[in-house]
Amino acid sequence: MNYLEAYRESLESPETFWGRAANDISWDRKWDQVLDASNLPFVQWFKGGMLNTCYNAVDRHVEEGRGDQIAVIYDSPVTETIEKISYNALLERVSKVAGMLSALGVGKGDTVLIYMPMIPEALVSMLACARLGAIHSVVFGGFAPRELAVRIDDARPKVIMSASCGIEVKRIIPYKPLLDEAIEISTHKPDKTVIYQREMIKADLSGDRDLDWMELETSAASTGCVPVAATDPLYILYTSGTTGKPKGVVRDNGGHAVALRWSMKHIYNIGPGDVYWAASDVGWVVGHSYIVYAPLFTGATTILYEGKPVGTPDPGAFWRVISEHKVKALFTAPTAIRAIKREDPNGVFLKKYDLANFETLFLAGERTDPDTYYWATDLLQRPVIDHWWQTETAWAICGNFRGLEFFDIKAGSATMPMPGYNLKILDASDGKELGPNENGVICVKLPLPPANLPTLWNDDKRFVESYMAPFPGYYLTGDGGYVDEDGYVFVMGRIDDVINVAGHRLSTGGMEEVLAKHPAVAECAVVGAYDNLKGQVPLGFVVLKAGVSQDRDEIIKELVQMVRTDIGAVASFKKAVIVDRLPKTRSGKVLRGTMRKIADGEEFSVPSTIDDPAVLKEIGVALKTIGYAVE
Ligand code: COA
Ligand code: AMP
């Protein structure tokens, strides 16, 4: 089957296309209906089917004779550890950790929050939840206690699983105090917190609800897989929306397993026994889908890397891992490639390693800019594939195919829509479908394919309002772009107040809520300004209250610290400027898009709705004092 045949069939007869793909998954009970789209925008995939996600990721490979094969390679330059875990060993640990959770009262439908660094226990805890039919919610380690508390209150976990610390290059970050603070702030309190003690720091476990992970795991009884409905939730993953309140994206079990398994074969060309590496973090969707679930569904070997592209110890780190573990495909963010390029522009470090097994570099998280694309392609002499996706979708919306049909690459394009995604470019003002090369809002005609979010956690209303109501009959991706005359999709950036900082999705609205709490601040705005390493970084604009006499540099320092404390270091909020007023429309809407263009030194047209055009000049002058607005 070529791409066009697959794409057509997936849209004209989704039942045939996905029903066939579902044969690669092991079911406890076959589905009654592949697709139930009778209640749009709500969709149910594989209705009536029963399966267990952990069984498909672990047990089945042992039963099929691959028990001795390596399932996970934990490569941690920050602790100088390399540990190889076979499918047999993984099964043993996951069964025991599931037993440990079960003994704590966790069962089907309960929620468990996981706040972990990149260690095998992170992956084991996710699989253990799946084994019990419990719903995990992993929170990225770089988020501060307040962000963690918001997620605790929304997911209402029975148990929280964490570790004594994370390691950021050489900095040890104790997690337990952060967790304690989060639980202190949150209204919901978990029954128990289970802490994995790492060697470099031992957490204080004297609190009423604190338990030592290894003590419990050692004495736990192994537990088997609990079959769940295909439509039952597997996990909740919070992602940034346009306000400070994150969206709890829900993932089902059945559609997720089917689509991810399909994607491994057809997009990444990975089969059983291949070594695959997603250099991300389990706290992000890339980590959920491509560090944990998809490679394990496939019976491949996945790499769990606790390190950075540079500094652990040098810009050859990625090439060392690829060479040492015979990696066939690497998936990372363009920012990681830019970080390597900055420190090793001529690829001197690459020359030290044999990359014979390496076939493809996949990039996502932000658009791969043509400069990064050409640099990586010249250096690696292999295809560099940009593919576009979101937390909401769990797998690519657009991309190229190493296992179906490979298209010539156009720099700056995410190539073709994936099967199942009926992609349309709509006019933002009237929702009319646009033609080739016309810029608009990228939408997907319903129904969404398997693995896409069925709803938001406990919030059908927000699900409909955020994604489905703006253009009835379509899912609004939140990204803008165009399709060229050959059908190539160009994703040019968010059309809302979400920004991507070093491949991390953040809400400018959330940062504004933090800045607004400062006693000297009358109003504020945050935009995503261009950054040649991280793609974008947040830039704050602050108007002070009348009569404030506090030193201005001091105010900015406090604002930077507040964002770090409330959201986390990962926000990378380091720059803000004090201005007399913000540019607004006559109806009072802040013109963030125009401010961003001024900051980036881009050409801009003065919006016809602006209240007072003179303010734009003032903004430009203020920005020049901190090194922005350079034409
Ligand atoms: N726990 C605690 N703190 C964390 C953290 C974690 N898990 N992850 C990041 N941070 C901290 C960093 O230490 C840094 O702190 P600092 O301000 O004190 O220096 C801050 O958050 C910002 O982190 P980051 O944006 O990652 O910047 P960096 O300078 O440390 O590294 C890159 C830059 C490009 C090397 C790095 O961002 C990277 O490897 N990016 C790849 C991103 C990726 O894989 N994204 C997933 C989507 S595919
Ligand atoms: P996240 O939900 O964290 O995966 O972030 C999703 C957002 O990242 C998308 O809505 C896009 O704005 C951006 N993004 C991810 N991959 C790409 C890509 N290949 N090209 C352009 N934007 C991307």
C-alpha cells in the first residue's frame, strides 16, 4: 500500500483501515465497533473491546519468546550509569510495583500522580498503573510546587510516586521538599506518597503519608494485568492552554495502542528488536508515547536518557549514545540540535563515533527551521524528518514515512498529513476552507483518528469550547500555516497565547497571572520572543501602578524570581521591560502579536483597531534598552 491509498482508505473507510491496524494489538475481547462517531465531537474507538496496555507493552513479548531481549537501556551520563533491562526483568519489576500499588488500595479507575526524574522507576510506575487499570498522571520534574499542586487538585490522586531527587547536569534537585510544598498548597491530599530513594540524596520520610518505595517493592506480591475497556482512560497529561489552568488531556487504552503501534512501523520504521531513542522526558507527551509506550508495544528497545545534548559531558553526547547502543532512529527537538550546533558547529565530536546503524533523525516540538534542517542533514548525511504533533494527539498529525512511502523533504515543511487526519486550512474569520499556499488556521475534520484525546479530564465543556466550538465539525489545532501546491504542510506557529520554549509548551497567560500578583504591577503582557537556541523565550511587558517608587531593576528581578517559584525554571522567564502603557485595540484587547513582532525586529503593520499608534514607538524604544527590537 502506498501513502495515497493508505490516506484515502483511512478517511473513506476508517473502520477498515484502523480495524486492520488493530490486529497488531493483543485484545482480551475483540471490539464490537471500530469507530463510534454518532455523538460528535465525542468519538469512541474500538467500542466493546477489552485489553491491557501493560500486557501489550511487556507481558506479550515475554510470552512470545523475547524475554531475554533488552527492553530498556537506561543511559545516565549524570550518574555515570548504563543499565540494561530485559523484557523478563521489566515484567518482574512492573508486576511487583503493581502489587505494591494494589496493596496501597490502588485499583482500576483510581488516579496516581507520578513526579519523577528520568530513571527506570518512572517508566515502571507508568506501566504498573496501566497494569492495574489505574490512570497515571505524570508531571514534568521541572515544574514548581504550585504547578504540581494545581495538577494534584485536578487529578485527585490516591497515591503520588516520586523520587528523592532529579539531576540537572551537575545540580541535584531534591524533589521531596517540592512535593511536600505542593501537597501543603493543594486542597486534595493523597493517601500515600511513595518515594524512590536515589543514592545522591535521601529524602526525609518521616511524614504520616511517606513510604519508602524499595521497602514496599521488595515485599510486594506480583500482580497480573487487569483488562480494561478500550475506551477507559490510560492516563491524564496536563498541557498548557491559554490560561494558567492547564488542560488535562485524557488518553484512552485501545485507540492509543493501535495508533502508536501503527506509527512505529510506518513513520519510524521500527520493528521488534530495533533500538529506538526519543531524547525527551517522560513528563511530556513525546516521553509518554515514544520513550515508553510505542517502542514497548513494538517489542523494540527504548532508551531512557538522563542527560542533555550538551554538557553531559560534551556536544558528542547524542552521537555517543547512538553509536554505543546501535540506535536506528533518534527523535528529539530542534532546540537540542541547535544546542549541539552552537558548541560543535563543524561536527568534530561526531567524527569520533560510528553511526552505522543510524537511519533517521526525527524532530518535533517546534518547527524545524531550514537552517537547523540543512545543518543536521549535511552533518548526518541521513534524512532529517520534521513531524508535527501535540499533547492532544499523542502521535504525529503530519510527517514523513520511513516505513510506508518516503517523500522528498522540503525544508520547513512537516510533509504530509498522517492517515486518519483530514487536515484543512480554514480562514480564521469565517471558517471557509482555503486553497493552496493560503495561510490560515490548521484544523482537522472530525472524527479525529485513534489515540487523539476523547475529552479533557472531568471537563467535557472545556474540551468542546477550546477545540470543537470555534469551527463546528472540526478540531482546532491552535497552529497556523498552509498547504502548498504539492500538498506539503507548513506549520508556522501558534495562533493563541501558547509558546514553545526549548520544545516545552508553556502558557503566556499563566505567566501573566503570576506577574499580575506583584504589588507594583498594574497590568502586564507576556509574548514569546525569538531565541536562537530555544526557539522562543517569554518576554514580559509590565506597567507599574502610579506612585510606585521601588527600584525598577529590583522589580524585574522579583518578577523573574516569582515566575521561577510559581511555574518553574523550565519557563525560562528571564527578561521583562517596564513600559508606560500596553498597546491595545479600542475594545481593550492587548496587541500581543504586534508586540512580539516589534521585539523580534520584524516588519509589522499598525492594526487598524489600535487605540493609540504612538504606543508602538514607545514599546520599541523600551525594548531596545534590553537588546530587543533590533531591525
Ligand atoms: N527538573 C528541574 N529543572 C529542570 C528540568 C527538570 N526536569 N528540566 C529543565 N530544568 C531547568 C533547567 O535546569 C534550566 O534551569 P536554569 O534556568 O537554572 O538554567 C531551566 O529549567 C530551563 O531548562 P531548559 O529550557 O531545558 O534549558 P537548558 O539551558 O537547561 O537546556 C537545551 C537547553 C536546549 C539543551 C534543552 O532544553 C534540551 O535538551 N531541550 C530538548 C527539549 C526536549 O527534548 N523537548 C521535548 C519535546 S520533543
Ligand atoms: P506539545 O503539546 O507540548 O507537544 O506542543 C505542541 C505544539 O508544539 C504544537 O501545537 C505546535 O505549536 C508545536 N509543534 C510541535 N511540533 C511541531 C512541528 N514539527 N512544527 C511546528 N510546530 C510544532
